[in-house]
Amino acid sequence: MDKAAIHYLPLATTIISAIFAAVILMRYKDRHSGVHLLWWGFGVIIYGAGTALEGGITLFGNSVAATKAWYIVGALLGGYPLATGSLYMLTPRRYANRLTWISLPLVAILSLAVVLSPANLEALQPHKPGGAVLGWQWIRWFSPLINTYAAIFLIGFAVRSATLFARRRRNFNRMVGNTLIAIGAILPGIGGGMAKGGIVEALYVGEFIGIILIWMGFRWCQKRVVREEQVEIPAEALTA
């Protein structure tokens, strides 16, 4: 296999994710509050774990265990923790708790099913992870459901927030920040779609640029702004 420079990109994404996660968790430590920050920190760690597994499989070879681990942190968890963080930023704690108690057990049960699933060794590719390895293919039916849930709360709320700020022509920093977060969250999905078509490198690039844009958006949302009125939106809590 030709180990081109782009095949090392997931490892670079992992390093960036580790630093970003540390920044978020340090912010939580300084504030002594903010459940959304814990979820976001966990989400970025999961993001980095997924790219670490991709990089390891691409560069050093695949195995059933590696593919199962990748499926759990990538296909099942994926953007779920980040979306849950957005849920806690936007909605009342009681409502966020209810949705989390409903969705989290499903994610946990499916993750356990991945671990226990028999493996289809004929579908194991030497340098590329894929859900076809799972003997229990019914597990894959639930991935779109979880990913849609994540997209609604992560991408949907970021787009909504950016649109609100743009229409009201106020809090330019937060408008830019939410726009960057939305784009950054969309890119891995686009890359994943192209990867299914055989262009796996597109996923690596999408994930790399995506985490950088999300971090940039996080930083923009932290900048001081003149508060004319209180608006309840996801990124608002990042500057609290």
C-alpha cells in the first residue's frame, strides 16, 4: 500500500482533537460548571479516537477488533456527544436529561451489540474499516437514526443560531462562530459519503478541516461582544 502523506492526516487530526479536548475540559474546570462542556470535551475525544483508529488501520493494517472499535466511536457515537452538548446548551436541563436518558441507552446497547457480534472475515479489508465486517447487520440499520439525531442538535442548532444573529445584525462573533461550527460538523459527513464511493481520502481531509473549523468556531464564540439582549441559543453557553 502506498502510504501517501494524506494517509497520515487522521493522526494529525487526533493530535488536534486531543489539544482541543484539553482546552474545553480546562474551561469546565475553571468554571466549575457546564454539563455541555463535559459533553463537548467527551465528543472531541471520541472524534480523535475515531481518527486515530482510521489512521492506525490505514497505516498498519486492519483487524476485527480495530474495525469494531472504529464502528463504535465513529459510526455509532460519532457526533452524538457533541450533539448532546448542544442539547444541554439550548434546552432546559430537565428536557435535555430526558432526551439523553432515552437516546443514551440505545447507543450503549448498540455498542455492546457491536462487541458481541460475530465477524464476517471475508468482508474484512486489510487497510480500510467498514461495517460489513459485522455479522449482525441489523446493527447498521440504527446508525442513520443516531446520526440524524446528532445532526439535528449539532448542525441544525448551529445553523439556526448563525441565522438568528445574521438576521438581527448583532453579535457578529457568534454568527461567525456558529457558521464555522456548522460547516465543520458537515464536512466529515460529506467526506464519509465520498469514502463510501471509494474516495476514502476525502473523509480524512473532511475530518481534519472539520475539527479545525469547529475549534475556530468555539474560539469566535468566546470573544467578548456587546450584549444588547439575551438570546437563548447553543453557542451562548460557550461564552458564559
